[in-house]
Amino acid sequence: MINNTWFNPAPTVYTPPSSDLSGQVIDEKKSSSSVDDNHMAADSSQKSVHLSNRAEKLSALSNEFFQGGTLASQDVDALIERTYEYGFISKSEYLKLSENPASETVNNQADKTSTTSLIDYINEFKERLNNLDETEFEQATPEEKESLTAMKKALDSAQSILSDIEQAKLSPNFKTDLQDTIIIFKDIINSEAFATMELDDKVNLTNVEKTLEIIDTLSPQRLTNKKVNQYIDISLK
């Protein structure tokens, strides 16, 4: 006869733990819970300190460079240095911002044009654009007219942001407008016409673009939308 006990094992008898063992388990759970709570409290404290330090550094940058819209070209290198020193940009970003797309002539003679505030320069440059010969403008191609319109819009946007950053941030479209403005300035600097511009235009347009990039880096909720990747074709011929 086949032995069928192999599929019908004896039932397992549950033996409750001793009171000493139960107490040990409870104590271990309490200890583990206490450690977790301590870690959470430490993490929260570190985050608070980090946010506090960031806020203090942002306040220091604002007080040093962005009070009253007086930032000039001669201040931009120091702004880049301080932004890197405070840890808001990486070394690669710092090196990129420190580059000058203009010629060595700009580096050697920048002191002649560096004391004018960027806002004053933008105002003066806008006046020159508005005083362009009407006949010459009418003879321009549609692409050239579109480029001029885009440039004026970018100058208006840069002027508004640099005049009062905190006020500009209140706009729901602040980040999008800022990044679109940066794109236009980059295209101006990379255009063939940039090489033919006067020295002060090269210096100041370059430093306006760098300053806007730093503001974009310092502003919260950096966006990655399709608009940022759109290339705005600027021709300044």
C-alpha cells in the first residue's frame, strides 16, 4: 500500500514568542523609528540651512549688482565671478560666460565704453534704431524688417528686466520672455553684422546677453520648453 502521508504533513504548531523576546522586538522598533525620525529631522534642517544660504547669497548678489539698474559693462565680469563663487553656476558655465565672442580689440579697449550702465546703453541704442532713415527702412527686405522688429522687442524686454528684476518676475511669462530675449541677443552676437559694429555696441550687447543668462540661471523654475529651442533667424545686414 502506498504511503500517502507525504502530501498530508503534520500541521505546524505556532509557538508565541516569549515575553522577553517580544519586548526586545518592540524596543528595536522604537529605536529604529527614533533613528528614522532623527534622520528626517536632520535632512529637514539641512534643507532649511541650504535654502537660507541660497536666499542670503541671492540677496547679496542683488544688493551688489542689481540695485537701481546701475549695472555697467565693467561690472559684468565681477558678477560672473561672484555667481560662480556662490555656487550658482558650474565651472563650465563660468568659463563659457567668461568667453568674449568679440575680438581682442574689445578686450583691450573695453574700459573706454564700460562705465555706461547697460540700461542707459539700451536706451541710446533704441534711439538709434528708431532714427533709422525711413527710406532705407522701406527698401529693406521683409526678413530685415522682421529682424529689426525682433531686435527692438528684445531691447525692450532686456531694459524692463534690468530696470527691476523683481518686478519683471511678477509677469507669468517672465521665464519665456527672458529666454526668448537671450536667444535674440545670441543671434545678434553671432551674426555677420556684429563684426562690423562699433566697439561700444560689441561690448555692451555682449554684456547685456551675459547678464540675462545669469538672471535666467538665478531665477527659479528654469523652463525647458519648445520656445527655448526655436531658432530666431536674425539678419542685420
